[in-house]
Amino acid sequence: MDMKFLKMPFLILTLAALVITAGCADRIDDHPEAVGEADGPLRAESSTAMIESDNLTYPAYVAAPAPSRGGGDDPIYPGLVMIHSFNGLEPGYRDLADRLAASGYVVIAPEWQTFERTPLDEAVDGLVGACAAYLIDREDVNGDRLGLTGFCAGGRYTMLFLPQMEEFRSGVAWYGFPYSGGFNDETKPADLIDGLDAPMLIIHGTGDVPSPISGIYEYAAALDAAGKYFELKVYQGEGHGFMIHEGERSESFAALDAEGEMARFFDRTLKG
């Protein structure tokens, strides 16, 4: 180590630290396109898959890193099942799937409302399981490293299915409903806490009216009391569905920051 550097005045060191900190704080705004930057940007390809579940065929949006053009063996990636909100598979979810694919994931987002706007949990459970099987069968996916994420009703499904489906190694629940039985008054996710073994990230806003933050705090306390690993990211003042605005992926500070939180969580739990 350069001994001259050690003799520099404390003020200069402090200013240097402030410059470094400022650079980190600005990263989201300066590079909103960057998600999961650790592995570098990849080229993403999208397609439609037809998923069979309970004698029905559902369309699903698939985004994956494009095969390399230089020949040789292509990498094997973790896989993600993405469950859209009650408003359907809006363009913002496809955009988010593409961005995750560009950071090293194979993502499938099934249109779970294809046949019913408010299906039974059992129907969605079967479809999500079929999507996991689809990912496992792909040559570019590591079937032992699957994640689950969902938004709104999909957030509830993430909380509901993660304790029940061993295929998933971790999950991210966006503004979910831990104490709701869903459309048909079925099982509440909070009733399944004892079966949760996979780590879960919960993303929520304090301004959420359909799913009040008080219920999320209660759910977090119950997870903690049961010794279950979870992380909770709360955005002051943000309402329900803040990741998607008028069908498109939001570029608000909260949305970009939350997207980065999800990417880093999956990087740690699926790539680590």
C-alpha cells in the first residue's frame, strides 16, 4: 500500500467517500436498463409456449437469453415462473421478463386467466406446476434452480404455492394478499407458513389499499415467529400495483429500485 496515501488528510478521504456513495446512489437513475448487472447484459429472445394443464392449453410468454453465435456450448440458466396480476399479461410483464432474460434467466409467464377470470387455486396451481416442468425440460435451464414471482393476485399465488411446491428454490411476492382466500374463498397463504422452506422476498407499498401494509407486517411477524427466512422491502406511499403503470413497466424510482431488489434476490438465491 502507498504510504503517501495513508498520510492524506482526513478531509480528502471523506470527500472521496462521498463521491463513491453518490455514484452508487445515482446508479438506478443513470442506468435504468441495468438489471442483474453482475453477469453482464445478454441478448434476449422471446417466444410463445403452449402449456398443457388439466386437459387445457394455456399460452405463455417465454423470454430467454439468446444462444451464442460463436458456437460451442451455451450456458445453463436459472428459470423463473412469473404470475401476472388480475389485469392480465400486460406489456409491462413481457418487458420485465425480457429484462430478466437479459440478465441470465429463462422466464415463463403463463396467461392463467385464459379460460376463467377468477379460476380456482387448484387450476392455477396445476398451471404453475406445468410451467415449472416446461422449464425443467429445457436444455438451457438448470432445473434445480427455479424461482417463482407474482404480482397482486400473482403475489398471493407466490405466497400460496411457494410452501407447497418443492420445484421452487425461492420466490418474490409483489403486493400480495397473505390473509386472503382469493377469488373463491380458499386457502389463505398465512395458513401455510409452517410448510415454507424456500426464502421469500416480499415487496409492498405503504399506500396499498387493496392489501393494507398492516397485513403484511402481521404476516412478516408470523414468518419470523415460525423461523422462516424472508426479506421485506417496503416503499413509503406507494400504492397497489406500482410496478406496472397503465399496462407498462413503470420507471418510477420505487419501481426501478424494487426491480433491482428482485434481481439481486434471485441472483443470491438462484445463482449463488
